[in-house]
Amino acid sequence: MTEERRRLDEATRRTAHWRRWGPYLSERQWGTVREDYSPGGTAWEYFPHDHARSRAYRWGEDGLAGVSDNHQRLCFAVALWNGRDPILKERLFGVTGNQGNHGEDVKEYYFYLDSTPTHSYMKYLYKYPQRAYPYAALLAENARRDRRRPEYELLDTGVFADNRYFDVVVEYAKATVDDLLIRVAITNRGAEPAEVHVLPTLWFRNTWAWEPGSPRPRLCAGSSRVGWSVVAAEHATLGRRWLVCEGAADLLFTENETNARRLWGAANPTTYVKDAFDDYVVHGRADAVNPAGVGTKAAAHYRLTLAPGEARVVCLRLTDAAPAAEPFGRAFDALIERRRREADEFYATVVDAACSEDARAVARQAFAGMLWSKQFYHLDVKRWLTGDPGQPPPPRERLNGRNARWTHLYNADIVSMPDKWEYPWYAAWDLAFHTIALAPIDPDFAKSQLILFLREWYMHPNGQIPAYEWAFGDVNPPVHAWAAWRVYKIDRRVTGVPDRDFLEKAFQKLLLNFTWWVNRKDTEGKNVFEGGFLGLDNIGVFDRSAPLPTGGHIEQSDGTSWMGMYCLNMLAIALELSQTNPAYEDIASKFFEHFVYIAKAMNDLGGEGITLWDETDGFYYDVLHTAGEARQLKIRSMVGLIPLFAVETLEPEVVERLPGFTRRMQWFIDNRPEFRANLDMVTASGGGVRRLLSIVNRTQLTRVLRYMLDRDEFLSPYGIRALSRYHRAHPYVLTVDGVEHRVDYEPAESTTGFFGGNSNWRGPVWFPVNYLLIESLQKFHHFYGDDLKVECPSGSHRLLNLWDVAGELSRGLIRLFLRGRDGRRPVHAAAATFQTDPNWRDLLLFYEYFHGDDGAGIGASHQTGWTGLVAKLIQQSGE
């Protein structure tokens, strides 16, 4: 029981609220749907980066290396100015989806270096150029580039040449639940002296402007002592807090209110406004800040000049105790060091010491990214649609526009984000994978996240789980049940206690969601499911979420397979719950029966002889239905591998304790022989009958794996590609009414924007589906053992059992981040600074997906969300 585990235990038992303060600010609140009140839903244009410093947000806050309480009432972050930038650096900059040649992209270098699950210790690094930040150049060059050219990154601009930048390291350590020690260390990496202004900033989220009559919080200058100054905070529900600032810093005060004069030429409601510190520091306007020393936003202003290589430290303390004795000094430093050691002790129990130091560091940064990516997410859709009292009403169009059917949805919670800059909003299927990576270090938080999305203020009354804020009604793959089952088992392993209450709560709500799928996505009642793009945006020849140019509809191999997997996940949960409550036997029988119907339908749609399986090719394809005709869309893609996900073993020691389930299952086997193809049986090592339920039979499995493990098809050195490399030389082409629709192998970013700005499923490696493939191979091995071996790679005459194949895939994914024998990390590809500079080479970015041939990181650079699964792979598989 490490100290961090003790804190987690106290947090779980609610005896100490260690999670009250954490990294809950967004990295980008501007340009989000929540802040968009435009007639046409143009979120990126309605609230651009240029407005962010001057305009009070409605639904949340962002900041640099920031923290807040769990309701985001009081926020803290660091602002910087290098004496050359046109604006104060208060938040991260990047291009929007309409500005980037490959969609949204943050143009900054920041790294989540460490965090414990309770955030008792956190560490963040931001690299701040000493030259003027090239805002205009980044926008202009990205606008000039088309989709065939790479993104123009900040390193490409030359702004970091000659190491002319500052390393800004922000550390947090909790002395108590509400006593947060803060250390900001700034190092000059350049060869010349350089000046930097550091402004640790404290502010209240503006809630008073939207709720007339609500109490207004207050910041003011407190009683200072020699060697430190104080900002006092008062809030109606948070109570009193103090920010103690070491040294002789000037205290600046203003209001977190919109500067309407700057934005629209209108009169300001208050004298002092949100961007006052920018005016004061950058533009020298002394009258911009409040001389009375009061407001709702405050900063301590430090002016530092650093010699080459010099490091300076600024210490602060955000506490619920009025400062009396010396708040800094040796005790302050000792406590930060103690929390750092406790973090080391905690992670030593998570990652095997047999792993290399490099692998342990990769896992540690991956876990840190997962934990730093928590965010307070606030949205009341009904209020967002109809507007706030005392504010101008939103455009009438929005009442019938985006998310208009989700008026029940009210979110005000800490949620795990995919990427707090590029995706600062939750995505349902992303979240499921997040919980798998989080469960080994904080199973209580992982469970609470899964339950949260099944609550009545999240889940639609019809049973649908909200997808993401751009379109809550869109359809993500149904992986929530899989995540609940996996987290339950991980939690049992970590704590030694099976949390059946959690599993039962999840199961009962998932019954509603399963029914929604059956009623809404099996349009013809044939146990074949559609669902649109299902997360795999441009995997096919058509946009599967839009009406087809051919008319008709597509029977989706992946949609049907996801539902087969969903059935088996629900069956496994029902069988587990039946061990202590026989009432679940009946529903287990229902999911057994439903699965075999779905599996049969994959090979005979509605009894019409139409199949998603191609016997000649030995692969699964989508089927296009038009004007009474059905044809297979012969694209070798992840769509044809997803049937492997639908696999589960029924253990004799489980089934034999359930006579009712066993009797009904046997009746079905005896009386429905046409369904036996998807059920296999062997004698388990301890006696009894072990059963395998799978969409693919043994023969189909080996034939699909021949493609999957072929280096000229799916197998890359770093995992399984989303699209076979076969299509590089053999693109799939379908001509409809004289228009050519085509699928080419594209190992990196898509060269077409037809499916949206971030559609890239035509060749890259993606962690979530790779993780599920690995798990499926392990399940198949559990049943077949060494009796089933396949060539890996195909054509190599090297035979491996499926457990070892899963290990090969795991190690390929892990190798993306490890330094190879040549000292280079595949994830950083040709980025020389990241590969060779000692101040960069051990800093990792956990990208959204990876180049299908060389492993280069692509897409959102901080999507530790599902890419954080690499930490789970290191933990369970080693190197």
C-alpha cells in the first residue's frame, strides 16, 4: 500500500476529497460547439483564437499548465511573455479545421510529464520560443499547402533555431486536499541572456454574467509579508482561498469580463476586462488594470532576465488556510520532493521492473497524459439551444439544428478527453478505451466514467449514448459493454474485490442501449446492422453516414460484427452476475441466442443467400444493396478484420453452475443445427466442456489471418494497418453515374477532405482496433492453444500460436515509442530535434494514429486517450 494508493482509497471512501483539485482546464475552449452561437454552426469562425483573450467563455475555461477545482469555479494557470510576442501567451495556439491542410492542429510544444491519479503530484513542460511567436506565418503557410503536403509545424518556422527558447516546467504537489504547492521553473536554453515575464494567474470562471442575480466572487490583495504577497479569493460555494506568491511580484487585478469594445466596438459593461494583462504587459497600458487591487482575475507579475543555461524558480501556494507561518523554504521544497518520490513508488507497483528504463518512462508519460487529459466538461443543451436569461437569444436556426433532439443532456463533470486541444470534448468510444488504460492506476475513476455516460442526463431517453458534441446523435462503435467488462476484471485484479454493484448498474443501463441498436440500426430486422461510419470515417468508398449516391443501403460487416461483439460482452457480464443472482440466467440465454442469429446472418443475410463473407477471397466485405441487387464492396480494410472481435469462451466451471442456462443452450444446439457453425467445443484441461462462440470459425480465422499477417497487406512493423497495402497498386474503383469513387492505400493523412477534415482510415495504424485484435487473438489462443498455429509473417514459414502472434503485435505497437538500436524513436520519424537533441529526445507525443509504413505519429499530437493504451500493453506484455 503506497502513499498514493492510500490517497486513492480515501478518495474512493469519500473520507478525503483528493480529486477536488486537478488539471481540469481545457487546453482550448475557443472554437468549440459549446461556445458557438452562430446561425450556421460555424464554431471555428464564431469564436476564434483572436477572441479568446478578450471574450469571457460561457461553458468552461482554458489555460497553460492549468488546474481548477472539480466544478471549475476557481482556476489557476501560467501566462508568459518573451518581450517580442504580439500577445500575452495565456493559451495554446493552433489552426482550426478550416485553416489546417489536414484539419485542426495545435502549433505548440507542451508535454505532460507526470501525474499521480489523485494529482497529488503533477509535472508539465512547455517550450516557449524567445523569438516572436509566428502566428501569421503559421496561418499563411498552412493555407498555402494542400492535402498532399505535410502540416507546417512550429519547428519548421525556425523559431527554435539556436535553442533560443525557454523550458517552462510547472510542478504541483498537494500538501493536503486543499493546499496546493506550485513551482514554476524557467530555463534559458539559448546562448544569450533573455528576458521573460511570468504571470501565474488566478481567476474565477464567469458564471455571474449568465445567471442574473447570482453572487459575484471576489479576488483582492491580501495581507503581504516580506518575501511574499497574497491574493485572497472569496466564492459563495467554494469558500475562501489564498494564492501566496513568493518574492517581490507586482499583483495585477481585472475582471473576467468580455472586452466588447475591442471585439465589436461596443461599450464595455465594466471598466476592467479579461484582456487587461495583455494590455498592461505587452502594450504598456498602466490604466488597464485595477489600481484598487480587486477583481475576478488576478496575476503575480515576475520580470526575469536569465543568463544562458540559467534556471530560475517561482514558487506559489494555493491554499484554504490563511497564510501565517513561512509558506515556502525548505519545507516547501521537501514536500514537492516527497510527492515526487511517492509517485515513483506508486508507478513501481504498476509497471514491471523487468522492463527497460526507456519502456518504464514511456508508460509513465502515457499514464501522465491520460491523467492530465481530464477536463471539467459543462454543457446544458436546452439552455444552449434557447439562450441565457438577460442575454440575446441564439439564432432561431439552432432550435432545429445541431443536437436539437438532445435537450435532456446536462453535463457538468470531470470527463476524460481524447485530446484537450484538438478534441476538448468527450467521444463515447474513445472514452471506453481510456478507461482500460486508466483502470490499472485508478479503477474507481475508470468505473465512474463508464457509469456517468449511462446516467439519465447523458444517455438519451431512447437508450442512445451521446457520441460527441459536434453531433451527439451520431453513432460510435458499441464498445461500452466491453469496457465495463474489462474494467471490472482489471479492478478485481488491482483491488482483489469483484465490484458486482458496478457491473450490475452498467449492465442494466446497457440493456437500454442494446435495445436502441436493435430497433434503430437493424432496419430490415435481419440481424444485420448499419450504423454509418462507426468511427472509421473514410474506411469505405462512400461516406457511410450520408445518403448513398447509388441509392439503397450498405450492409456493414463492421456494424454487424460490432453487434456480435456487443452480444458476447453482455453474455459474459450476465454469466458473471448469474453466479450470485440466478435471475440473470434468462438474459444470458437471450444474448447467447441473439449472438448466434447475428453470426448466422453474416453468412446468409435474411436467409437470402447473400453473405458478407467471400469464400473465394477468404475475407469479409460490406454489401451494397441497390434496386434489388446486392454486390460486395471488395475493399480489404479493417471492416473485414472487425469480425474477429466477436469471440468469447464459455468456461465449464461457469456454465455448469447455471443449469437453466445450460439446458436452454443445449436445446438450441440440438434443435437449431444451422447455427452450430459458430459454436465450437473442446475438453478443458481441468475437465468439462469449454465452448467457443465466434463469428469466424476456425477455417475463416486462419484465412483472414493470412491477410492480416501479410507484410504486403495489413501487417506493418508497428501494428495492423487500417487498409491493406494491396490497394496501393490495386485501388478499388466504383463508377456510379459517370462519377468515379475510389479507395487508395494512404499510409498517412488522407489526401481528400470528402469525409471531413480528420478522416484518415485508409492505411495508418490505430491503437483502439489494434488493441481489440490483440485481445481477440488471446481469446482464440485460450480456446485453441498450441493446436492452432499460423505463419507470422505470412509466407515466412515461421509458425506461431495465436498468443505469440498477439505478443508480436503488442511489441510492434510499443516499439513506436521506444528508442531503437539507432537511438531513434519511430514515432518522431524525420523530426531531427526530437530524435537527437538531449532536451527533446525523451519527450513523447501520443498521436491519434501512426504512419502505416514508418510509424510516424500523425493527427492529434496529445491524444493520449486511446493511444495511452500503450501503457497498458507495456504493463501486460513488457517489451
